[in-house]
Amino acid sequence: MANFVILYTGGGGMAAEPAQREKIMAAWGAWYGKMGEAIVDGGAPFAASKHITIEGGTANGPLSVPPATGYTVLSADSLDEAAKLCERHPHLKHGGQIQIFETVQM
């Protein structure tokens, strides 16, 4: 088994209406529940960010476009299996994208 970081980008952000927020959060909760022990770290949404330049400067905001909005770490036998686990992720239903990265044990 290996660990994989799911990086979320884009998406519609947090819904303004409480009923819509609850519906979205219920979909995420159902996805997490379905993943069970495959979830190594439930992750979190990202808030403010800075990026650092080679010259030592900093700037507000993320470096990537579209900006990363959160992450989850899961365990799977392969990158293909990790991708299959994410096929029906609720983030995709709200205009978001998902990238999956296998971590390297050091």
C-alpha cells in the first residue's frame, strides 16, 4: 500500500445558502464514509496562502492556477486504484478538479 495526496483545485467554493452547504457537506461525508480505512488524513480546505520566489520575495495567494483549495491523503495499492476511488468525488460535481500524487517514502 502507498499513500496518495488528493489535491483539490477550483470548484464553486462554500455555498451561500445553509441548505446547499449542508447538502454539499453531506455528499463529502458520504464519500469519506465510503472510503473508510483508505483515508489516512481527512485533510482540510485551504485558506490564505503565500508563495515564495527564488529571489526570496513573497506574494500573497497561491502559485498554481487554478489555486489549490484543499487536500486529502488516502491509501491505495496503486495510482490507478486511487484514481478509481476518486471517480465520483463530490468536488467534481461542483466545478472542481482533482489531481492525485503518490507520495514517496523517505
